[in-house]
Amino acid sequence: MARKTTVTPRDKEVAKRLHSIGKQVAEEIKKGEPPNVKMPVRSLSNIHFNEKKEQLELGNAMSKRSFMNVAHSRKFMQTMLVTNWVCKELVEEGITTSLRDMYYALKRTIPGTKENTVEEQGESDPIVVDIETMLDVLREELHLNADVRGRVVGNVVIKDRGDTVDWSKLGSGGWSIPSNVENVEIKKVDAEYILLIEKNAAFERLHEDRFWESEKCVLMTSQGQAARGIRRLANRLSVDHKIPLYIFTDGDAYGWYIYSVIKWGSMNLAHVSDRLGTPNAKFIGLTMTDIDHYDLGDYTIKAKDLDIKRAKELKNYPWFQDPEWQKEIDKMIKGQRKAELEALSSKGLRFITETYLPEKIGKKDFLP
Amino acid sequence: MARKTTVTPRDKEVAKRLHSIGKQVAEEIKKGEPPNVKMPVRSLSNIHFNEKKEQLELGNAMSKRSFMNVAHSRKFMQTMLVTNWVCKELVEEGITTSLRDMYYALKRTIPGTKENTVEEQGESDPIVVDIETMLDVLREELHLNADVRGRVVGNVVIKDRGDTVDWSKLGSGGWSIPSNVENVEIKKVDAEYILLIEKNAAFERLHEDRFWESEKCVLMTSQGQAARGIRRLANRLSVDHKIPLYIFTDGDAYGWYIYSVIKWGSMNLAHVSDRLGTPNAKFIGLTMTDIDHYDLGDYTIKAKDLDIKRAKELKNYPWFQDPEWQKEIDKMIKGQRKAELEALSSKGLRFITETYLPEKIGKKDFLP
């Protein structure tokens, strides 16, 4: 027999907000008015960079989805369907699932018609983002999980689903960062900074040297672009517990983009930058200056056209306008070279643990 | 200061084997003979399916790599270079790294020449497989890690790097399966079977319902094709501790291939099937019969040409000749349909926990 999962106070609040959509629509119907839902516009025209908060966010433009507008009615129906299902089957039941499972659970032929509720997942996924935006809740708070990736170790004790987990006592594996970290209670943190590494190999090397212990830090790896769970966990540790967050990626446009999303948020998810972004994050490396300073020139890779194109795009983003970043990007475009984290291994396998990271952190040699 | 990592008795044994290559070559040189190394042939012609052991393995054909043969001498040099480096820098130092880092660490211009030791990673990677095959050691025992993926929960207690980790007390996250599980000591196992799931979403659903607790099992997810660490961990739990291993994937050729690699081994790694393969593994689903039995027809996906092509290939492999598998594959080819695990969510989000898995396991309804 499956355990009855728990419903938290936050679940009750989220359920209340979901109900509010239904209530408003029911009232409109009772009054004989055309039912509709309103939501912030998420297209590029309504996304801007808030310089003060240092994050991407949505503007004030709103759109209306009306049942009586034939161009909207199918989407309106789907909005009601998803809102009701998420409320009744997930949030009020304390059950979590994925977007793909939701699509299968919702797909059926509407009785008496040949019309399907949803034909493909591409129809149900955006409705979840609509609800996220309308109600100012995270997708994870709707009990819909994103992909998982990434692991963490360090002097941190958490409480999660009744278990007390000490991230410093997990052997070589580390704690698997789940999709949803909303209910993870951070009980004790004894760390001077968080080091979030793009690549698992560097994470494993540092973990083997117990870098997190000697340097008193939290080590995380995103294994590529950071999943939502990692971004949210980094935000909670860094913002709520006031611990600096340093990002360590390859020295190329893709690495910078990983940094950019962790720090400032992303255009797709501009409506949740305040919870997924960490504006105080700093870029520790690998920088173009590192390549000269640590004599890594022989270990760089010729940049492809796409690398240069992407670098030029980033150079124009409002959030990369700091002169230090402009200089960094120009240097890459001019030199036509990029460098991977692994290039540091040319100096010896413990170079990263014993020299590179302690030096950079000691001198506070970061990009903003 | 980085912690001095430990050197295990197995490290000493592996170092001895690595030294033996150098010793043999040194003796040949002293005797004025052309130095060479011998290794089993790894091409298709020397790979066969051992019906009795139920695993892919290498035959007896051997090849010789000779320094005096101009077609071999570069590769011979690289074999010596990698063997020496792995022995001195990794195994004897107790340091672990990745293939990519190794490539960077080895790359340099040979003094007095314009020749580089290695030009690209494609040159150094195969040498590691050569050494694996020659010395009958795992790549992980050479301290070279593969990609990591996957997590595990259940009533198991392990000891790893001095930490005691209880897989039943890790909250929602679970234990991150590392690349190298050779030094993980399995201290206590209280499980009737291991359920290895292709998709993380199903793993998270089952974990949320604490399926591993109510059903007394170990839950693992591979998140796609199983990484070496997962295959080795499944092998150690299932073979050494005599616990049945059930594999749960999508009902399609890709899912069957995941199963096939976990059970019988893979052609690429035929030389290590005995440690990475688990011949007793059973396929729990999703099967073509499940689609009819659980009325999932509306939730299947039309198979593409590539799906059918791949299914026909698998049908011809010696290890898929069991009549039950032949029937299963024929059914898919005839019906031109495939099904994802998530299709079960059309029956309700707890259907998998409360109905599907208990029924299939209760009736021992597996494919061999």
C-alpha cells in the first residue's frame, strides 16, 4: 500500500490560488459574461532586464484568453482542464509527476465529440507556464517536476521528507539534487562559499581531494546547463543563507550562458527569475586571462563560427554590458580560441585543487 | 591542503599488472628483440555470445602492436605513454580523473621533434580500452571515470570513503551513483529485488510513494542508457547479493537495447561483460502484451521507420532468440506502435505503484 503523501501549508496556499481561477470564471458565467482568464504577456516585447535587481523580468503587459473568442476557446478549455487537474490530482493529493505524465493523464476524447482534450505534449506544457505566471507560483509548487541532473557535497545538513541528510557524509556519490527542492529544509550550513561547476569530472576530482572540507565550501555540479532544481537550490543557499556563489565553467560562450542563466535568469523563465536566479553570483573561470596567466595557450581549442556568433550575441545582451565582460568577450572573439576546464589538467591533476582555485578565490579574481 | 588519497590493495595489484607491460617491453629491448605488446582482438569477428554464461564475450584471437612496424609505432608509443601515466599519476597516487583530463595531461610536443604525443582525444581513449582488455581490469580500476548519471534509494547501507550511507534516509534526492563503485562496500541489503527504471520521472513517482519501503526493493534510475557505474552497481547488488534485477523501460527498441546492455553486455565492452552485465536480469515492461492487457492502446505512439529498423536488428541478435522475445519484437513490428512508461499515467498517477508493478511482480510476468 502506498504511503499517503503529505500536504504542506504552501500546498494549501497554491490550491487556493488555483481555485481562484475557477471561481472567477464561474462568476463570469453566472453573470452571463464571456468567461476569460488574464495573464502577463511572456513574449520578448514584455521581457526586460531590471538593472537594479540585476535580473530578467516580465513587464506589465497583460493578455486575455477568452472562451467566446474562437481563436482562444481550445486553449481556454485546456487552461481550465490543466488548472483543475493540477489542483485536484496533484496539489491537493500531495502527488508529484512530470509534464509528460500529465499529458498522458489529460489526453482523452471529449464525450460526444471527436475532439481530443490535448493532441500532443506541446499543447499541455505551455499551459503550466501560463499558470506559473498567472499565479506567481513555481512549477515545482504545482507538483510538476522538471528534468533532474546534478549532485552536491559539503558541510550542510538538510531535512527532507523526514530524513536528516548530511552532505559531508555521502561517500564518493554525493546527494542527488531532486527536481523539487521547495520542501528541503536547510538546517545547518558551514561554508564560506558555494562552488558550482559545469562539469562532473572536475567536481569528482575536487570531491576526491575533499576540497569542500579543506576550503570550507559547498561543491555542486550542474553537468551542463543547470536544471531548475540546481538553480533553485543555489538561490536558496546563496540568497537565504548569504553565502557567495562562484560559477566555474569552460571558457566559451556556452559556459558564459550557463553563468548568465544562473545569475540573471533566462528569457523563457523571466517570470521566476527572483527564485531561480542568483544576482550575486560571480564567474570564477575559466577566463581568457587565465589562459595567458596559467600558460594554457597550447591547450585551447580553435573557436568555430558558431562559437563566435554566440559570443557576439551575448556581447549585446544588456546583462553582459559590464566593461569586464565586454573585455572578456572581445578577447575571445579576437583570439578565436576557447578553453575547457580540463585544460588545467595539463598543469597536473591537483593543480585545480592546490593552485588555481585557491589563488583565484584568495585574490577575489572574478568576473561580475 | 588536499588530502592524501588512499591506495587500496586492488590498486597495488593493478599497478603490478601495469608494470608488467613495461617490464616485458624492457626485457625485449635488452635482448635486442623488437618490443611489442599483445592484446585480444576487439573487432566484431572476435566477439561472440556465450550461451551458457548468457553474455557477450571476446574470443581468443590476439593482435600484436610492434614498435618496429611503422604502421604501429605511434600507437605503440601512446600505449607506453598511457600505461606509464596511468600507473604513476593515477593508480599509485590514488588519484582519479576523466578521459578528457587524461588527454590534456598527456598532450605535449615530444622534445626535439614537431610530433605531438596525442593530437586528439580519439587517440588516447582507445588505448585505455586496450589496457582494460590486456590486463583484465576495469577502466574504473585504472582510476579513469566515465560519465555519471543515475540515482538510487532503498534499504541498503554502504560504506564509501569512510562514510556510512543509508540509502533509505536520503530524502527526496537519493544517492548519486558515482562513476566508480569499485570501492563501495555493501554492508547491509534488505531487499527482495532491484527495480531499475529507465526514466527518472517514474523513479521520482515511485520514490514519492515510498514504493521501495512498502515493497522492500532497491529503486534505481538510469536516466536513459545505463552508465557504467549503474551497470556495475546493479551487477554487484544482484550477482554478489543474489537479488533479482528487474528492468523497467519504455516499450520500444531503445528500451530493449537498454535492457540488453544491462543483461548481456555490449559489443563495445564485450571484454568486461562479466563485471558490467547481469545475466539474471528480467524485463518487467512495458511489454506489447501490457498495452492490450491494461488497455493502453489510445496512449501508444506510431513507430517510425527507424524504430522498426532497429527492432528488426535486435530480432536477429543471438541474445534475443528466446521465443518470448521473438514474439514481443514481432508484435511491435506488426502493430507499428510503441509505448512509453508514462502511458501508465493515463490510468491514474498511482496506477504504477498500486497496480501495475505489484501485479507484474506477483505473477512473475517477465520477459527473459
